[in-house]
Amino acid sequence: MVRYTERDGTRLAYEATAGQGPGVVFLGGFKSDMGGTKATDLEAWARAEGRAFLRLDYSGHGDSSGAFEDGTIGRWRDDAAHVIDEATEGPQVLVGSSMGGWIALLLARAMPERVAGLVTIAAAPDFTEDGYWAGFDVAQRAALAREGRVAVPSDYGEPYVITRALIEDGRRHLVLRSPLALPMPVRMLQGTADADVPLLWATRLLDHAEGPDMALTLVKGADHRFSEPDQLALIRRSVVEVVARAG
């Protein structure tokens, strides 16, 4: 059942399953929602295991209110933190997909006492800078400065509107330009055929982060969706491993 909590006048949607801890929290990607295959597959696993589980929609995503174009990395991080505080107790294992991986890293840095472990799937830290801004040509950068937004093609439907606020706020939340301590167990998953998150980003994150229990698994031929049955099984196994090590 979808529930709602309010933050700064925005209704944030989430679904929470009661169970034993540490709980598992799924953090979705850029313009995705909590009804995706990875989130619902993990929820089914959690129910079967009696494990507490939370999935949520950031503002401007899914069933939450607000306009997507008004969102920023900092706002979506704060949305996630608010729902986690509202709907969970104790340390949680964060499972972050794509942008959700960046959000998970930010939460681990901001509230380490609430983060028991991390599983990232095609994590995209700093993507506003290293993906969009780095890929914009002179005309796109000029349009962003002049109009405050630019539309870019997407393989997942209508073009994405990238705002100047998203780019500028992203620069305040970069995690690969300063020390990144991850003292909890961390498992990173990455497909070699991912057209959205380069393999180099995954190895860069592994090299940059500091922690005692960290591993990166590469899946040959897996794309950014990472939702084939074998890939979903790998996500579940990674969560099981992190939960065991965190407990």
C-alpha cells in the first residue's frame, strides 16, 4: 500500500514492509520510480525473508508530488533521508540504482549511523558534471545559461529536461573530488554493456572510495537496466551478503 509523508509542502510516496533489521532501502534512478523491476523484485524477496524493506519516490518522480524539473540532487537526497527517518528504524542497507547510487553515497556520508551497508547498481555519482555537463557542446551550455534548461534525448522515452539548477546543485554534492569514507560493507554491480554509465565510472568509484569491505562485480553484456533474471538474482545475493556482514 502506498503511503505518503510531507516535506516542505511536497507529498512523498513510499511503500514500507515491516520485518527484521537491518532493513533494506531501494533508491531508484533519475526519472525512474519505485514500481520498477529491481525495486519490486527486492520487495518480494524481503517479504519472503521477513526482512524490513522500503522503496520510495523522490519529488517529481512516480507517485510523489512536485515537478521533475524542480528537482536537484540535494533535494532528492533530502527526500530520501526524510522518508528513511519517517518509515524505518535503526541502520539500513541502501540499494542504489544509477542516480540512486549517488544518493546512497551522499546518505552514507551525511548519516553514517543509519547506513549499515551499500549495494550499488550501475552507480552514477557526479553524473550531472561528468555526464551531462561534460557532454554538452557550446550551444547547449549557452542555452543552459540563457534559458536555464536544455532538453536532451533519452533512450527511455521523451527527452530529459536538464536544468541549470540541477547542474549547479550537483556541483555542491560531488563525491569523487574529495575523500569518500565508506566504513560499511559495500558491493558494487556494473554491466559492461551499459550505455549510460561507463565502466570507467565504476572502477573510478572503487579506486576512490576508502573502506575495509568493498568489491565490484562486472557482468559481461549487462546493460543499464540490469533487470534480467540472472542480474536480479545477483542483486539479491549481494544484498544477502551485505546484510549478513552488516548484522
